[in-house]
Amino acid sequence: MTSSSCTACPIDPDGRAIAAPAPVPTATRWPAIASLAMGVFGLVMAEFLPASLLTAMATDLGVSDGAAGQAVTATALVGAVAAPALPLLTRRLDRRVVMLALSALLVLSNALAATAGSLAGLLVARVLLGVALGGFWSMSAALAMRLVPENLFARAMSVILTGVSVATVCAAPVGAWMGDVWGWRSAFIAAGGVSLVTLAVQAATLPALPPRDKPNLRVLAELLRRPPVRVALLAVVLVISGHFAGFTYIRPLMEQVTHLSVGAISGVLLGYGIGGFFGNFAGGWLAGRSERHAIVAGGVLIAALAASLLVAGNSPAVTPIAVTLWGFAFGAFPVGFQTWIVRAAPDQAEGAGGLLVASFQIAIASGAIGGGLLVDRIGALGGPAFAVVALTLGTLLTLRHGPRPAAKAAA
């Protein structure tokens, strides 16, 4: 094995280098990569919509803001199970067929959410979204490795993650605006239209992708025995739960503490999205040099911003700036954690990706539940309070035990 073929290989507990994954074809399929970016856009848009429509949904369905926020929890919990399970359950199926089925589930989820007459009906729709979300995210990086040559993998992942950036720009502000003009259901109707277009593009561009990794429960158990994988997953749970505790309940804070109008809230959420768009590129640049530094920088900034909302959340000047910078800081997390987990387990990309997505979804559920309990008990500042604690712990863990250049050079 040449030295270049194992530059990203981790070392097992016995000091042996773990084999790198099989070489990928040299063909480059950018239209297929673009279709995966569209899938990410549709999924993230649907996932983020409740944050911008929370109070309207709660009023229409006759439940509290904290109860409506469990629409996020339902998606996250199901996604946490689907992420590691779907690669196992579909290991004999062509990946093209699996991805098209997941996109079809996204279409159905949006249709059910738009017509939900109760919280239970909405939760059913969000469960289906969780299945699509968990399966799609767990396999996207592994598929990207098969659609482009190895030297273009980072660029392909950057293109796919652009779907996250565009969704963060569009979903929250457009959802809030549409909810105010036509009602919250109109936002889910629009998301359903986007998901239909995505399904058509994927059907036209994705090639046949026979299964290759053959993940199983033994592989997942072996991955969890690797210290770098365990540290990465724990860091995800802490950091992402803190982020979503604050972000999920940001609209109640702006309405009840800052006392902003709906138009002003839409503008602030647009600022969050634009910040996230540029933050994705800045985070990608920093993660390319050190994923540890990217995650630590994002965590420190968001913890400080959440603290500023606790202290001065009633200020119409502080809150918009804090929310916009929050979006920018979050951009470091997706690419930072994706890079960390791929370097920790390059030989089992689908299995490691499934565990990463499961940890993300557990973190989202933890943040939505914990933040919701605090919001219902102490008010809208409960979300930022949860965020400060969880992000501080996750950032300290990453700073102390995250991947270091010397460790990667030794591997």
C-alpha cells in the first residue's frame, strides 16, 4: 500500500492501521452531486420550517409553543434510529433506488404536514420526514465518494452542503413570511413542490449504485469501540443540542422578549440564513485546515451569543446581530463534524455516517425537549440558557480531545 493511499487511515487500539476504503471510479458526475444538494436543501428546509412557524402552528393546533416544538423532536428521534438502521436494512438494494424512495417520503411528509388537523397528524408527517432525513444524510457522503474521484471528494461535499446553506437562507425567513401572508400550511405546500422537483432531478441524474459497504451491527459495534469515533459522537450531542435548544425557540424569544413584529422577525431570520450561507464557506475553509479549530470556533461564538441574549435579549439592536452571527457560527459544524468522522473511519463510510447522523438527531431531540421544558417553565430565555451550558461543555470536549494535526500525520 502506498503512503498516499493511507494518509487518512486511523490507528486501531492495537496500533495497526485500518485499511482505507476501496478506490472510487475516476468518472465525475456533477449533475448527480447537484441532485444530492437539492435533496439536502429540501430536507433541511422541511426540518427548519417549524422554527419560523412555531407560534402560528401552536395557535392553529391549540397547543403550547413547547408542545408544537416537539414536531422537531419527532423528526429528530426517528432520524436518529433511521440513520444507522436504513443502511443495514437496505444493504442489498441499489443506492439509487433507496435515495429515490427517501425523496418520495419527503414529498409525502410535506403533503401530510400541510393538511394536518391536529398535533398528532403533524407528528405523523414529521416521523416520515425523520425516516427520509436519517437515511439520506447517512448515505450522502458515501455516495459522493462513489460519484467523483477521491481528489474531488471535499469539493463534492462542499457542493452538497451548499444545500444546507441555501435552505438556512430560505427556510426560516420565507417560512415566516408565507405563514404571515397565507398561513403556516402554505410553507409546507411550497416545500412539497420543491421536493417533487428534487425527486424528478434525482431520477434523471443518479446512476445505478449497487451496494458496496455491506454494513451490519457488528460493524457499528466495532466503530463505537474506536476512541476517535466515540469522542466525535459525544461532541456532536453536546454542541448540536445546545444549538437547537436556542434556534428552535428563537421566534418566541423575539416575540415575547424583544417584542419584534412579524416583518422584523422575518428580516432577522433572513439575516440568520445569510450568515449561515457565508458561515458554511468559512467553516469549510477552516475545517480544511483543522476540523477541531472549526468546531471550537463555532462553539465559542454561539455560546457567547446565547449569553448575550440572556443578558440583553430585550434589546432590538442586540438580538438581530446575535441571531445573524449565530447563523454564521453554525456553518462550521456540519463540515467540521463530517470531516472528523470520515477521517476517523474512512473504511466504513456508510456506517460511520449513520452513527454521525444518529448523534445529530439525538442532539436535535435533546435540544428541542430540554429547550421546550425550559421555555414552558421559565419563559422564552430557556432556550439560550440551555445553549450556553451544552455548547460550553461540547466546545471544551472538542478542544481537549478533538483531532489534532499530529494525530492525523501519525495515522
